[in-house]
Amino acid sequence: MRRFAWIALCFSLAAYAQDIPPQTPASTGQSAGQTPDPTNGQANGQTTAPAKDQTAPAPAAAPSVSTAQPTAQAAAAPPPPAAAPAGTEWITGSVDIGYRFVTGIAGSDAAYRSMVDLGQGPRLLGLNATIEDPTKRFFDRLTISGMGWGGDPYTTAHVDAVKHRVYRFVFDYRNIAYFNALPTFANPFAGNGIFLDQESFDIRKRMANFELELRPGTRVVPYLQYSRDSDHGTGVTDFVSSANESYPVANFTNEHTDNYRGGVRIEFPKFHVTLEEGATVFQDNEQVSYNGLNTGNLPGPYFGETLDLTNLLQAYGIRGTNPYTRALLTATPASCIDIFGQFSYSMGQTNVNYTQSNAGEFVNLSSLLFYTSEQDLLMGAAKQPHTSGTGGFEMRPLKRVRLVESWTTDRLHTASSSELAQALVAASSPITEPLSSSTFRLVDNYSQQSFDIFYDLTSYLTLRGGERYTYGDTTVPPFYGAGFETGKLSRQAGVGGISLRVKQKLSANFNFEGGDSGQTYYLTSLQNYRQYRARVRYQPINSLSITWNLNALNNNNPIPGVNYRFSSKDDGVSLLWTAGKRFSLLGDYARTTVYSDILYIVPQTFTSAQSNYWEDAHQASALADFKMLAIGSRVLHLSAGGALFTGHGSRPTRFYQPMAKLTFPLANHVDWNTQWSWYGFNEPSYPFEGFRSTVITTGLRLTR
């Protein structure tokens, strides 16, 4: 490895951040009580290579297995509840019901819905209830919670039922309304100059999860899990044809993924094993249609002919299955060492049936042939074996020294084939294109080895040094022509930091990571980069706490023809102040700067051009709480504050959201809550996307 000099430099600089939660051996897989989907986003036979090299890696926190490793019993099985004494309430909790008023939207309704999307009407604002069964017959404790029911864009429900050493059942549900229709992110002057978002969405995303554990808290815990993720809705997408780059058309989304898994967790004092089998099943039944006259983005003549679209029907029938196997192990063979490992293997398969029928005036650029209709039929299939694994150890050879070594690999290979039958009609004369078949092969291998040393110089000062070596290779078909293109990834980095703890009044963490890449996959990948992170927390008195955070990244790719430069900096401070029993203040301020500059090739002309983006943003929020007036044993609360964002640069933006909330006690278990919020959004370069709106929510909170 070429950059071992980084280890000495970073080790002398410093260290492990105390405030970062320590990771366990399972943190590179999962904690002993967790059972995540091991397919790592490659479920359903998807054939897209993951862009692992595009995000700045965060410096790894220091594992401390001997002191912080959770056990499956602790994670999965709460302690048995004590029997409720006589006279104790068997049900406790609160419910918030109310009505939301939206006083009208001035400006762009589409922008308001894309960013706020709060509607008017009655709402179940919140629910939290805990039921204790005095007889312990069916359950010991049942917890129910939820929010947003009645039409809000984000709705949740949660049920957790536990009977000690018999079962634990958990149900989670989320319903998200995703609306996005901002024309400036597509083509603000499509066709004859109208504003139209050519990539818009109005869909409902629903996620449900059911999990059952048997005999929680024992040595052997079998479990079953089922989850479903679905999208349904409409939108606008592009139909792409030669010469005229895109025609905006209606899109109908209908897809869902089912995940089935089951396994067993085996717990002993010095080791834990999880064995799991599962499968995902995926369906996509998306449709695209249009009927009318659509001139697309090129309304003028092309070689004397006006190109247009008058009728379109596209239908996708995609089916995917992805069975997988997963195993996880953590063990402590001796008091000075902990080992961990995780392995998963999946075999994704996908089958595609696609039909297309379109009419209008089109052109085939290879032959300059104008035609009036087209019929396409495509069938394809793909397989993707996917193997991933993680392993490592933590060793404590001396009292003040910890050594942590880990290795991660992720390997996926995709093989696919397809056949396309195409027929064109030109001047009432049908032209049948020859049957076109193709094969596709993608290979992606990614690995990372890391080593860290943690040294407690004193009881309040910890130093850290280490190195990261990331490597891989990929093989893909070329953009043009036949054969294959290959790429390699090779990056060496050093990490280091220092952690300072002075009693409870002061804690400070400073971390650094820097590396150089010999080879990368993408022009915007981490090439020659430096990342800095710092956090200082100071508590001069018990009622005041001040925290400062810094995160900065600089990345450069000096290859001629690329000349990529990227920098970002997030610098902020927050405070929490409690003045006696009647007043508290929570506030924060941050300044964010982003700069990006890169050369790119214009697809239409194949010439080089400069892409430059910069932003200098200020954001702040504050919330003050006043306990104003005692009403019997209750107190009237007034909260006021809000948030703001102002950004300057390539896309100047301003957003303001002041708010105030009043809580008025009506009785011992009844409060009246009223909240007022104002939303204001403005973009000087695109004034048609601005909006203003007032939202008032009022209702009752009932507690027991």
C-alpha cells in the first residue's frame, strides 16, 4: 500500500470521537438483535451496478465490543413487566384530534404541494397508548401509536405486543404522499413556451412490515417477517424519439415488492449466531399513454418536416424474484479479542415484457427515413448472483490500546439477454426491421480493508490513527460499439483524530480523512480528497449547553478534460438554554457553502463545455417555550419560533416558516392546542415557483 505515511501523520494528529456511538462487531453487519434485508438494495433482480464510489466515506467510529455490544436478548426482548398494583390504570396514553385550516395559497400551488402539501380537514394528529393486561393472558403489554390520519402527506401506525418469553409481535405502517412538479427541474419552456414539468410525480407510497419473534429472551429465538412496499399514482414522463428529444406524456405507476424472510437467532454468553433465509418478489406494471397533438421540445420543422406525436401506448410487465441466504456471527473467544463476520448470497432473476405503439411524424436518423407509426415488442431476462461479506476483529493487547481490523467485499455479476421486434410504417408502406437480439454483461467487485489504532493517552484524551484501502473493478458494455469496457478502483486513505473530555463541561472531537485515488469509476468520484469533521460541546452552567459542528470536504480530479473541483462546508452552532422553570430556548444556525466545477461533453454536439454550480446558504431555527399562567394544577404554554433559509449563488432561494403554538389546559386530562404557521418560498430567478400560505391547526389532546 502506497500511503502508509498517512498512518503516522494521522496517528500523531489524533483520534476517536467519544460522542460518536461505539460500533459493535455487528455494526459492519448488524447488531445481534437486528435482521435487516441482506440484499443491500439488489433485491428483485435489479441489474444496475451500485455507485459505491460516489459518496464521501465517514470516518469509522471506534468499536468497543466488550462494553457496548448489544445482545439479542436485550434488543429483542424487554424485561418482563411487573404486575400492575391494584388501582393502577390498565391503559395510559394520549390522543390528539383536531382540524387544519389552510387559508389559501398565493402563488404556485404545484410548488406548495411539492414542498409542504398540508391540506385542510379533520385530522387524527397523534395517538400514543399503552395497555397493560392485568391477567397476562394474551399479552403483557400492548403499545399503539400513530399520526397524520385523515389526509396528511405522511401517515404512520405502530403496534407492539409482548408476552414475556412467549412472543413479540411488531407491526409498522407508513403511507407517504409524494408530489413533485417543479418545472425548472426539467424544461420550463417546453413546446410553445408553456411551463411544464416533464418529470413529475403524484404517487402514494405505502410500506407495511410484520414481524413475529417466538420465545424472545431465550437462547434460541425463531422469527418470521413479511414486508410490502408499493407505489401507485400518476405523473408526467418523457417519450424519447430521434431528433425531437422528448415528448411529455402521462405516466401511470403501479409496482410493489414483497419481502419474506425467516430464521433463528442463537444466543450464548460468548457468541451469537443468526441464520436466515428469505426472498423478495417484485412486480412493475407501469403504463405510459398519450392521445392528441404533442410537438415535444422541437416545435419547428426538421429537414422540412414537422415532427409530432399523436398517439402513444407503452406497457411494462416486469417480474423479479431474489432468494437469499444470510449468516451472522459475533464471538468473544478471549477477554482481549472479539471477532465478527457476516455473509450473504442472493440470486436475482428478472423477466421483462415490453410493448410500444406510437403514431405521429418521426424520423430515423441513421437513414433520414420519415415514418408515421411504430410497433415494438421486447422480451428480456437477466440473472444476478450477488455475494457480500464482512469480517474482522477487535484486539486489546494493552489496557490503553485497541486495534480494529475489518474487511468488506461486495460482488455482483449480471448476465442478460433481450430480443426486439420492430415494425415501422412510412408513407403507408410497412417496413419490418430485422429481429434484434443483444446480450449484456456487468461485473462489479468492490472491497475495502481498514485498520484503526485507538490509544488512551490519558483518562481524558484519546488518539486515533488508521488507514483505508478501497479497491475494485467493473466490466460494462460500451456506450457505442461492441465489446466491453473495464474500469478499476484504487484508493488509499489515512484517518486520524483526537477526542478530549473534561468532566461534563467540555467535550471536543476532531477527525480527519484524506486519500488519493490511482483509479476511479466516475468523473465525480472521490479522487484526491480531504475531509474534516469537528464537534465541540460546552456546558458552562447546568442550564446552558452550546454545541459547534463542522463538516468540510474538498475533492479534486485533475485529469485533463475533466478538471473536476468540488468543495462543501457546513459550519453551525446550536444552544439549549433553560431559565428556571418558566422559560426555555432552543436555537441553531448553520452556514453551508457548496462549489462544483467540471468539464463535460455536450451530447448533441460532442463539444466540451463547463458546468459550474455554487451556493452560499444560511439557515436558522429557534423555538422559545413560555410557561405563562397556572390554571389549577396545570400551566398555560406558549411556544414561538420558526425556521428560515436564504441561499445565494446559481439558484438563489428564500424560505421562511414562522410559527406559534398555544397549549391551554381545560381540565385535568384535556388540553386545547392551537398552532399557527406561515410558509413563504421565493426564487428570484424563477418567480413563478414562489408561494405563500397560512396553516392553522386546532384541536384537543386527551390524556389518561
